Amino acid sequence: MSGRILIADNVATNRIILKVKLAAASYDVAQVSSGSELMTAAQRDKPDLIVIDADLPGCDSFELCQQLANQPETAAIPVMMTTSDYGPDIRLRALQAGSLDILPKSLDDNVLLARVRNLLRLHSMEQELRRREGTAADFGFHEAPAEFTARPQVLLVNDPGAGTPNWQHQLGGSLDADIQVVADRNVLKTIAQSNACPDVIILPINTDPAQSPLTLVAELRSRAETRHCAIISSIAPSAGQTGISALDIGANDLMETDSLPAEAALRITNQLERKQSADRLRMAMESGMRLAVTDPLTGLYNRRYALPHTAKIAARAHETGQPFAVMVLDLDRFKRINDTYGHTAGDAVLQAVARRLRNNLRSVDLICRIGGEEFLVVMPDTDMTAARAAAERLRRVTQAEPVFVATDKPDIPVTLSIGVSIGGLDGQGAIPVETIVESADQALLGAKTHGRNQVIFGQSAA
């Protein structure tokens, strides 16, 4: 995952050590030593994450967090604090100031990187939603989102073996939400039988991986009804690797079991606000554009949406210096499918392939149907290696299972030919997105010519 990180610490050794750790994970790291330098750099460079020492001299680091949150130019940038004096009280103070996380300086490198990945992933998803909202506005379909009236729903999962506190009792009246408690073994059943999905799920994670419900995090994140809910994993302070796994699988936040009730309420409130903001953006974009820029058969975006939004991804790539991938995918011998099985079966094949593409790409990736049996995929922050792996994965999952049409008809085998091009590479300059898409299209033609069911890269990726 790419990302630009700004570090603020007055001790040069601390800055250097942290920069080395982050740079080793391929992050673009800048450093400042004072609050004034931080504000200037943040407003000028718009980093993806800011890491602030809680003891910056000459200023109050907590007030600095509030200033960043109150400035329009920096309000959307996530902030993480580091401290030598780590404990429940300072965690609460940092969260109250607007920091999304606070970590001890002695933290294990793997835990640090997991926390960084988590904040960057959430920031990337929010940015993508705002880009899509901007594309909707460009089409003239953007409308002011309706105010939410439903009371927030919080689901507390009870696992007696995890040793977690009684959050329902401790939160009391400090949380403006409806709270439901359910046993860990009944979580999926309770949600499946409920008409309303929870906004936030508090899931205790046992420090023993053999007994931990980490698989619940993956299940909740993969299911349509809970895909967009916020998940907070409640862990012991010594959870270590278990906490890393929870974040990487899909948890939005970690809440330590020694947290004060006020910290628990604040973390839940923060996740509620972020989730509701994302829901508003998603609903406004979807309601205004669905009929005009989506394909009614597959539910994917259509050609009218594809190029303008690809241009936004290209502009972002030019700004950050990170490449992006463009794929043009075509169903092999689709005319033969229509001629042999009929157009109804052909429609079923297109719908099935669209689902497979959607289920095997990231939420930030753009997926469009741009022709009869032709699809376009645009992947932000993706280099040639990652693009090749993704394209091969799409090709394999499409081929792996024939498409079921009806009980009285044979399943239909399907394969994909894929052409790939990389944009945003050093030295390319501002190449028009049409040129990058054309390169992928020419690569697709090569894949078709050389036997189909394969991935070929275009000239711009050479």
C-alpha cells in the first residue's frame, strides 16, 4: 500500500528511527521538528497520515491535533500520536483531541506497521468515495444527502473466555446509540435474522489464536449486510500479533481492555461518525448516478462513467507519484455462447462474470462494463507486479467454475482474455487516460490473437 507520511518529532533520533521503519515498508516519509513546521507541511503537501509526538516542545501536541482537525485543508488527514508515557488517560486525551490512534514509542515494528496500514486503508477508502462523489457532481447528478434519522445501532459481542470488560454496563448513558448484546457463536445468525444491520460491532479477540474469533472479522467483512459496518476489536494490551491479524483481516480499530469507559464511548462514536459519513457519500453518489451511469444488467458502471473517473485516478497518480493499472477484459467466444445457449443464458454469464470481478477486487478499484462482453478495471496505487497478480487471479476465478444457468441446461464454461497497461510511471508525464486505455485494449487484442484466456501487458507497461 502506498502512502505519504509526515512525522513530527523534535528528537532527531526518534524521527530517523521511525522514518527507517516506515521507509522500509515503501512509504514516502517526510520529517519536521516543530508544530509550526508541521502545519505548514501538512497544508502544503497533504500527506495521507500524520504522526505526532505527544511531547513536542514549544506547543501543545493535543491542541495541534485539534488545529489540524479544524483546518479545511487538513481536516480529512488521519492523525496518529506517539508517546513515551502510554496509558488509558493519555489515550483518552489524544482521542478527544482528534487523533485516531495513539501508540507507545516502544511498540513492536509489526504492530506499528499494522496500525499505519489500517489508517491508510481507511483514508484511501474515504478519498475514493469523495472522488466518486466528485465524478457524480461533474455529471450534474450530485444531490445534497438526506439527513440520517435512524438511531445508531451497536452490537456488543460477548465472549466470556476473552476476559473483556462489561462494555454495556460501563458505557451506560454515555453513548447515544442502541446497544444489543449477543454471544459470539450467535453473531452471524443474529445479523442474518435481523432487518437492521449494526453500524458498529464490538468484537472481543482472545490472545490465544486457537480460541480467537478472528474468522468472525473476515466473515463480517465479506458479507454484503456487514461489509460497510465498523468493526472494533477489543483486545488485551499484550495482544501483539492477534491485534495485527484483526486489523489486517478487516477490523477498523482496536480497543484495549483497560480502556476507560470514556475512551470506549469515544472510539465507538468516532467509528459511527466515519461510517455514517461514508454511508452518506455512498448513498448520494449511488442515488444520483445509478440510472445514468450504471449498466442495468450487471450493476457495474458503464462507459459514460469510466473515462471521467479514470481521469481522476490518473490525476491522483500524477500527484502522488504512484502508478495505477488499467485492464480491458473480454469474454472469449461470447457470440458462440449466445448462439448456442441463447441470449438469456448470455445475460446470466455476464452477470456471473461481473460478480466474480467484483468479489475479487478491492473496494477502491473501478469496475465497468464498457461494451457487450467487454469490461474495464482501473486499480489505483497498483504497480506492474500487483497488476499482473490481480489480472491472473481474475482470469483464474473466471475459468475455475462454469456458469450455472438453469437446472435443465448445462453449465457454461467461461474464460477471459485480459490486456493490461500501467499509468503514472516515472517519465510518462501526463499521458491522456485514453492513450493508457488504448494500450490496454491493444494488449487485449494480442491476448485474443495468441490463443485467448491469457494476460498480456501493453507497451506503456514495458
